[in-house]
Amino acid sequence: MPDRPFTDWHTHVYRPEHLGPVWTERGVELVGRPGFGEADLDEHSRVMRASGADRFLVLGLQVARMGMHVPNDYVGEYFAANRDRAIGVGSVDPTQPGAAAELRRAVETHGLQGVKLSPPYQGFHPHCAEAFEVYRTAADLGIFLMFHQASVFAPDGCNEFAYPMLLDKVAREFRGTKILLAHFGKPWTHEAVELMMKNPNVYADVSTLPVKTWQLYNGLRLAIEGHVTDRLLFGSDFPSFDPREAADQFLAVADLDLPLPIPREVVEAVLYDRPFDLLLSS
């Protein structure tokens, strides 16, 4: 159990009408809750307080092909009320006209500090021209790029665009831009670690992995051997998972009785010792 406040680097906010049918129906099918759980602004605030997550990254997501649209203004409203303890991350869909312009508007209006993209959900190759227009805009604005570069649950998702190593070209061409890889690139944690070893501007959060013990264990062992644990961040993926329960499960990986253990100091550092300026500094 967490013995002090921690930071949750992967939390969502949305209203039911933002989700579209895929998230609503698959949420009920997979976890018994529409959209994987309640995540409006009041519920987010309540859960963060109750869980002990005193700081958090809050994000939206826009996936035109699946009818999901969390407005950047909605994320911006919540970020404005929590600037002392939050990182605000908007979203645009590079497949849609005006994506780069909307990113600029959202950042200049609300001061958002990152943009969430999802090649396998949004259905674009990370090297396409439309995506690079968004990357250039993010670089010009001085914000970080956050990618869902991991497997997806939606039947119409494009796992061929999900491989972490597809971001190597992005990391090379935008050395001054920090890149946050959501979900540790699962199930391709080996690729994620190799990407991080090669590119010091790439970070990863471990959201959703605390319930996937074997993937988490292997990913952490690879990160230890690759000397990149200092760029791993804890995340719950709220509302899919409760932050305190996810933190408990994450800490428990240090208790596994295996020949190559995960040192407790490693998991505690990931949970407790990751300042915001890790991603926000230049």
C-alpha cells in the first residue's frame, strides 16, 4: 500500500457523450462499465483525493473513426482549476482537417502542456505527413508528445501502427521534444526499452500493467538492465483502474519470489520520485 502521496501520470476525464459507441459498448463488454467507468470532472477530483494521488496528468482523447471526442476545452477547464497539481494534456486526431491548428488553439487558450495521439486507435501511421504536421506544431509550442503506442482493445483498431519502434524516427527528428509512451508499449515492452535506451527524449508510463504481472515484471527487468528506470512513470489509466489499487499492485511486483527480483527501491522511485519537470523542462 502506498505510504505517502504519489503522482499518477495517466488519468482521463470525459463525459458519457464524449465517448462514442465503441468505448461505451466495449467498456460494458470488458469490465462491466460503460466507457470503463465514470470520469467527469467531479468524479476525477473525488477519486484523486480518496486515492492519495496528490498530483496527476489529466488527458483527453479524440478518435474520429470511433466517434470519441473529449473536447480540449473540457480538459482545459479542469486543468485551470488544478494548475498547482496537474499536467494538462489535450488531444487532436491527425486524420482530421485542422488538427495542428486545433492543437495550437488549445495550447494557447488553456496552457495545455502535452498532446495525446494514438496511431492504432486513430488509424494513422506515425510517419505520415499529417502526423508530422502535428509533431512540428508541438515542437514549436514547446509541449511534449504522448502516444498510445501499445495494443488496443477495439476490434477496428490498427495494431500494425502500434509498435513502439515506429516512434524511433519521430524521436530522432524531434530531439528537443519529449515523448511519453503510454502503457510501456505493451505487449512490446522489449521494444519500448530499446527505444528508450537509444533515445534519451523518450519516457514511458506503466499504466494498465500492474494487472498484467508477467508483462510488468519483464518490462521492469528489461528497464533495469537497460538503465532506463529513471524515465519510467507510474500511471493508473483512471477510470479503468483505481489509482490506489493500481499503486498497490505496482508495489507488489517487488514481492514476487523470482530468481531475478525487482528491487523495492526501483518501484518506489517510479511511484514517488518523478517530478513534473521531468517532462516539462526544456
